[in-house]
Amino acid sequence: MSGKNIIKNNCSFRVLINEFLRDRLQTKLDKLAPDDPKRADLIAQHERVPWLEDAARRVKQIQAVTHSLKPIHPDARGTNLYVTPTELPVLDVVGSHILGNHFSTDVVGNAAALDVHRLLKLEMNGRTLLKALIDNDPDAVQSLDDDPAKAQSLREAFTSLTSKREGGAASHVRAKQLYWLVGGDAEDDAQYHLISPLFATSLIHVVHAEQQDARFGQANKRARHARRDGLPHEGVYREYRDLAVQKLGGTQPQNVSQLNAERGGINYLLSSLPPTWETRRNVLPANVSSIFERAFGARPLVRVLIRQMQDLLLSDRPNNLQARKRLKDLENRIIDELVAYAGELLKEPPGWTRDPRFAELADEEKLWLDPLRSELPEESEFASRWLFMDWPAQIGERFGKWLTAKMANKLDHNVSRNWRDALLSDKSSYMEHLRMLRERLDAPKYIPVRKTHDELISLRERK
């Protein structure tokens, strides 16, 4: 019983303490012979009053923490922290803040005094003895001693478990340290903050429980068998692949912390290997007049983004702020994918658009997608048309009309113009791509995308 929480409902903390001491005593007596003279001393030591007084003295040897230092390095000496998750800032990433009020408190310090923490973990009606003492609950305080003054003295001793240690925060030569520049002068030592990362032990405990349940839990075991046998299953199957196991504390995990001992020193590390990329040859725009017909539109991510945009625009509330932000994000991602497609085609041999398979491809798209063709000695006319740079605006027109058509023709005609302008925006990835091409081919950086198509044709004829 000493390694488990005693959890009861509708009884007093005094009853829980008595049961806790009785179980601890019985465990030790079972190891002794009936006539062993040590039995009398053990029985006297486990009387409620002397045991609690001794525990109050020993509580100074341990500290309740949520973030510990020992797992960083076993010989590190420095600050451990007890910070309830609700005190932490709420972030959009996984962190201790997600635990809320439901978290396990860890304990570091003298392993011989961990029995004090087990006492304080006794739970009644969903609240531990430690939490009840911190809240100054009358039943919890009275359970410590019949004398109110002694009871309050014991309460103060036990609740000091979560108090900050004297001397302030301190790092150590064996702890991890990072000097972070917070000012503008990197040569001024006073403008750095020293950051000392700690081990988020309360969060790790929850993660460990989840991974243990995924590996050995009965519900996930049934789901795993159904998946293996190809059978239908209503539940969700969870799997954490390529886990690594870090052992903390060796054969004495309790020397690191209480929760580490409960985990047997096992700390699971999620895989952080880079993804294995599957290189696929780009879909070339063969026998089409535009890449938007099949080649670009056939890309899996483009199809997903188009479908999401359709669902959003055809919903009942496409004009609220959140929907507009989402629409802008989808629009930018489609443009990014368009630029990625064009970038992949740069790997093709210069002049690839001269192949008869691409005879139908629009001239402006040939100029855009095969820019290195302009460097071939026999392609001076192509180079001249590429440098004139009237084709980016035409690509914008094609993009806007194609995207509008994908929206089932239920949108205002001005939307096509908006999407064209989005592509031709000075800050779009498409324009960054064009500037990169101009720099690569040592051409002027100015791109006259704001002139109309007719104006550009007239300008070219005059030139």
C-alpha cells in the first residue's frame, strides 16, 4: 500500500491517515519474526502523533515540484520549480499549461523522506490532503492533532512542501544554460538573460501514461488486433512509432524524483527523425494549352486546398472575419503551391517547351515556366519576349479565371480580378519567384504587372 494513493469518499482525513499508518506498519511487521524485539519500537513509531511530528521534521528534506533539475543531469544542484499549470501562459503549443487543475505533483530530495509525500497524497472526494491543508480545510487540519496550535504548526510544516526554497533561483555548472540576448548590444554582458531549462516532470508523467495506455491498454489492444486482422472496429487506434527509451536514475529511479520512481525511471522520447521524402517527377503540361487545365490542378495538395476553399465560399457565413482570414490563408497556400510547381520545372533541361508535346501551351506560360530557354544562343526572340515582361500579368489573368471557375461559377465576377491581384501583389511568393528569375538571368528587376493586357500589347508594338 505504501506505493499507492489511498482514495476514499465520504470519510475523514483522520480515518485516511490512520489507515495509511496501519498499512505501513503492517508491511514492516510482516517482515519480522513474531518475537523480534524491534516490533515494539515500530508500533510506537507508527502511532499517529509521533509519526506525524517526525514527518513534519523530515518534510524539509523534500520539495514538491512540477519542473525538476535532476533529469537534466544527475549531479546538477540548483533550483526546482513548483508552478501550477493554471499559472502558466496559455500557448498554442503543447506545454505544461494544458494540464489545468489535473496534474500530478512530483517530489525531489531525500528518497528516505518520500513517505511524507505519500501521506500528503491521500485523497478524499477528489482532493489530496496536501491541497486540503493548503486551503486550510478544517477537517484536514484537525486530522493532524487534537491540539489546534499543534495542528496548525504541523499544517505549516507540510504545506512548506510547495514553497520556494530560500536563496532565490540558482543554476549549476552541470545544468543546461542558455544566455539569451534581450538588449541591442551583444557585447554587453548585462543585456543577457540566463535561461536554465528544467524537466517538465508533471507533463512528462501524463505523456508517459498516454503512451503506456497506447502500448499496453486493453482498449487499444483490441483496436490493434482489429487493424491487424482487417476487422471493423468502432474505437480509435493509437500508435507511437520509433520511440526511444531514456532511463533516468539507473537502478535507483527514486533518487531522481517520486514520479520518476513510479515510472520505473522510464522516459519515452518521441521520434524526431526527419521525414522520408518521396520524390515524384513533376506532371509536365503536355498536350494542354495551360498548366491550370490538368498539370497544376492535378497536384494532390492543390485539390485539397480547392475543396476547402469551395466549402468555405459556399457556406452560409463566408464573410465574417475568421472566414476571410481563412480564405486568405488558402489563397496564399495555392499561390505557394503554384510557385513550387514552377520551381520544380526549373530542373527540366532549358528549352524543354520546344518539344512538340508542349506546342499547345500558351506562350506566356512557356515564358514563365521555361525561363532558362532565353539563355540558349538560338533563342534571342524568346529572350526578348521574356525580358519585355508582359506575361506575368497574363498569368495573373489566367490564374484568377481558373480559380473562379473552380468555385462552381457561383461567385461575383470581381472575385476573379481579386485573385489576379493577389497573385500579382508585390509581396506574393509568385512575385518573389519572378524577382529571383530576373536576378538569376541578370535582367532589370522592374515587373510591369499593373498595366492592362491591351496597354502592354500597345507598348510592345510601339517598341
